[in-house]
Amino acid sequence: MSRKIDERIPQESGNGAGYKAYNAIQSPWNKLYSYQEALHYASRFESVLSAAATQALRIIVPEYSERAQLMCEEAYARLYNTGVYYGDDDGFGIHPFMCGQFAGALIGDKGDDALLMCGRCQDFGTYRAEKELDVCDWDICGSELCRTTTMSLQGQADASAERRRKGPSIDYLMVEAKGCGDRHCRIIAESREKYPAPEHALWESFGPAVTEDMKKVTAEEDCVSESMMFREECGYRFVNGTNNETDSSNQMINMSTAASLYILPAISETVKRGYVTREQADHILKCVLEASGKAMFGERYAIKGCRDWLGVPDSIGEDGRIMGGLIEMLLQSLVCDYSVEAFNKEEVILVINRTGLEITGTKDVPEAHLWMWGGMVKTLVNAQWSLWEEDSPKGKMRIKIAKRIDKFM
């Protein structure tokens, strides 16, 4: 009788032997990657998935300004409503005496660093704030996302202002964006009482700013490539201008993504507004994500690179364990609970906690992963293999990887 699950070294192997314990993810073939590497891996994968989902949204709403306006309206309303009830001011270093919308800059600053979007605050005052980013994994999604993140920050800032004394109203503008090809992302927030400017449509959240001459640009050789939690000069801690301080364990370990925060909610909004039915939206998403998944390993060197990264032995040929092992690494990186029901050369069955993938509560994130994985297995392994959901218990997603012939794929 064949084994249901191939032999693998337990993750607790070595306990009590005197070795130091490390925060890491572990492949089925005992390859270990640090917490830092795990976060970067998850961030990049989720950004690629987000970029693919953006393409689906572009099919549904082809006209740029209309699409960007819809995205900005949805994100502003949702983040505003969340912010009205969000009371963790201490967690952002927002002090009780602060007033107005400039305190929203503290929310954005911490969120950026937590999502590995490292950079620096160049200005933080009552009437003006400026944030410069050197790194943004989401830049591959496109410029309409840059506009949307700016307006989501505006929504949080507006909601934050309503929880405290009245102060200056602040207009948040993205004056540079890596999603547009700029070297940096840069948000400049200005008090319109002090720095008047013409009104603009919600989606027109790009600059130029009135205070353009006050902009501070960091030379490329002085830019950073890691968040504060991974830099010695910062004591491996995030610390902001109001002395809010957290270590790396308080960062966004489950990696909120462009897809979960903005793209998939925007697609749901197109369903609400009647652009498409839910079935049509899912069909477009599935087609785009499957194709994107296939493209990930279309070149043979990508397959070799993945096998080497996972530590797959040469004795294992083309079978579903490679895809199953890669999924396990992502789930561990996202701190998503799962169990292994089968892991052998005939089949792989993983039972995944749906809530662990429903990042920020977006319900269709698990399906987005399922569709992308379904495309990936076709090129990472070969076209004989498929990945699908089958007999899922309540609250779980039970995925199976096995050979399957389907005349209507």
C-alpha cells in the first residue's frame, strides 16, 4: 500500500538538541527561508496576482478615467467607513491633542513600512506632509491603483479627523508614482486653507502640488531597499516621528495586497453597479488569472529556479508535489492554517483555512488564488496535471492536484 503522505522531516525536528530556533518557512524537502525572505516572497507573489486581477478589471471597465473614478469612490467610502469606527490611535502614534486630517499621514506611514514599501517622511506638519517611497511591490499593477491608494488614505484621514477636534483640511496628492514609471512614489498632503488650489475630481488625485518647490528628493544612492524592521540603523524596529514603535512581529504578516484591498473590491463594485453579473466577473477573473499562472512557468529556466528554491530532489520528476510544495510555502508565508491530506507522486490534497486567505475580509481572494494556481500547475508540472477544489468542508478550501483529462478545459 502506497503512503498517503511522503516522508518529510517534521518542522519541530531538533527541538531539545541545543540549536537556536529561527522564524522561518520550511519546504516539504527541508529548505528553510527566513521571516524576512518569506515576507518578500509573499509580497511579490500577491503583487503579481494583483496585477493580473487589475487586467481583469480593465476588461470590465475599459475607459481609464471611469475605471479610476470607480476604484477611488469604492476605496474612499470603504476606508472612510472603516476609519470612522477605527479607534487604534495609539497604534499609529496619533496623540490626543492632534486635530485635523494631517494625522492620516501617520496611518499611511506605518502601513507603507508594514507592507515593505520602504522610504521616509520628508515633512510632517500641521499644514503639510510629504512621504517618499523607494520601493513598492505594487508598482506593476498600474497607475490607477496609485490614484486609488491615495484616495483610500484620504478616506482614512477624513475619518480620523472626525474623531477629534476640528483642524486644517488636508488634500492628499500623489505627485510621483512608481506605477507610472517614476523613481519614487511621493504623496504630498497640503492644507487647502493655507495652500489654495482648484478642486479636482476624486480620480484626479495626482499632482502637481502647490508646494512643489518644497519637495525633498533623495538621491538614488541614498535610497533604502528594506523596511525599518529589517535595518540595523533603525534598531530593527519601525519608529515614526511621534515615537510610535513596533517590532517586526507587529507588521502585516498576512500581507494585505492590492488585490484584496483594492482590485477585487472594485470588481465587486462593478457587479453592484451593473457593469457585469457576478458570473461574468468570475469568468473574466478566472480566464485572466489562469493565463497569468501559466505564464509564470512558461520558460524552462523558471521551472528549474522553482525546483531549486524548494529543494526538490532530482528523483522527483514532473508531478503535483512540486506545485503542492510551492503552495505550502506561500501559505506558511501568509500565516494561513492548512493541513496536508495527501502528498505523493499520484496526488496532493491540501485543506486550507479560507479565512486565512480572505485577507482584509475580501471573500473572493481564495478563488483568485485557486484560479492562479490552476494555471501555474500546467507549466510548472505539465498539462496532464490539474488543480481544483473538491469536497471542501465548511470554512475550508480543499484543493486537489492530480492528473485529469477534461475534454472541455
